[in-house]
Amino acid sequence: MDLNYFKKTRILDAGMGQELLKRGLVTKGTLWSATSLIDKKFNSLVVDAHLSSIEAGAEVILTNTFTTRRVRMEQNQVGDLFQFANKRACELAIKAKKLSNKNIFIAGSLPAQNDTYEVDKRQKNIIEKDFFDQASIINPYIDFFYLDVLSSGREVEIALNIIHKFDKNVLVGLHIKKNGKLPSGETITEIVKKYKDANWLGIIAACVSLEIIEKISDELKSLEIPYGFKANLWAVEEPLPVHRFNNAGHNEVGKNPNIILGKRDEVDGKVFGEFAKKIIKKGATILGGCCETDSSHIKELSKLK
């Protein structure tokens, strides 16, 4: 893949999980979007969600592998379907690409391997195995890897070492808190200076609020690497109720994370597009949506090309 690809304005896709719920997905436990892979009757929803983003102007779609990490699969007693679900996600992304008849890229979503928005403090060898096993399944189907919502330099380093084994490029997605730092307390600058290598395509703020993205844009620009965002539209900016989010579906709050985190209904496509204009003026070239965004948001981003 061309290492300069993201030096020009490029459009990433919208969020997947909440979109699937809107389209009729009935989730099981905390599998959320992974349910759409395990239960064949929901496979078409994944293809349609991908197509919706592509038709809106997305040039890159992510494999639906955010919740097919081993920990989440085992938590829901379907660990034996780990390989099946990850492979199916890739197959459905490829199917959507073929149906669209457009020359898009497929990025392999390689998420934080334990809980979301939290530092993975498990032993290094366990984290390495989880990253390697998921990456090895999706690698044959993708154009590059996307580190999806990572929360510490340690996780970035482990993931990058795994990706090197597959000789593919990587777009690095970091989760950033209100203080402008990763949940680990590290700065974005520290991460880039310590871990950036020749395989990096760029860096983005992953599943982060509009306000945080705007706050960190100057720092990202100073790093002289293609940068941007996949913004979420959760109503709660911080502190995120992490424990309840990671266990939604196993307790009283119900199966949909937005019951806990809410949704910013006021941020429609036009508002999202106006926000993106401001970040583009600061130098951003990688534009996309995460949780609670949909094709209407991507369509407005695509007008900014």
C-alpha cells in the first residue's frame, strides 16, 4: 500500500455496532456486533452497513472485528467460534466491496484485546497471543491493519511487533481522554516518538468526542504525520462509565451501550461536516465516524474531499 495514501484527504467509514442495532440486530450478552457474524440471519446487516458507508463516500471500511476479540468471545461462552467470527467479518467486508464495485480499501480492525477505554494490564505474553491470534486470522483478507481504540503505549508496541510479522502497514487509532492523554497517562507525542516506524500510515483519535479531537489537533499536527479522527457521538464525554460499558448486557442496564452513554442527537450530518471543516483547516486528512455515526455523517465528510 502507498505510504502516502493518507497525505490526501481520505474518508473512513461510520460506526458499525450501533448501526447494526438500528437495522434490527438482536445482540447476545456483550457480543454486540459479533452477534451479527455468529448468527447467519444477521450477516446481511453487516454487508448493508458496509455498503451504506461506501455509498456515502467511504474509501476505507473496517472489518467488523471490534468485539470478536478473544476476551469478549469467551466472556459470552462462544470462544470456540473465535476463528469463525473473525473470518466471517472479513468475508462480509469483501462481499460488500465486490457489491459496491468501488476500489475501496479494507482495514483490519485490531482492537484493544481486553476492555474498551482501559489499559490492558495483563501479562505481556497473554496480550501478545491475543493480538497475534486475531491478526493472523484477518491478515489474508485486508489491505492494512487499524489499531482500534488502543489505550497505552505498551499495547501499541505489542500490536506493532505482531503486525511486523505480517509485513503490512498500519493506521494507529488511540483513545484519548479529556486531559489530552491516553488512559495510560502517556501523551500522543510520547507514543509517536517512541513507537512510530516505517509501516505507519497515520494516526487518529479513535472513538473520541468532537471536543477532545479539537483540543488535540494542534499536537497531532506538530507530529508531521497524516492524522485525523474517528469521532464518537456518545453523550457522555468523560469519565466514561467503563465497567458498566464493558458489561452492558450482563446487568440491569440492558444490551445497548447508548443506554449508559447516551447519544448526541443534535450532531447530525451537517453539524458533523462543519466540525470536520475546522479540523481539516488544522491539517487533518483522515476523516471518519465511530459509535453513533452513520452514513449521513460520512456523506457530509465526503463533500469535503
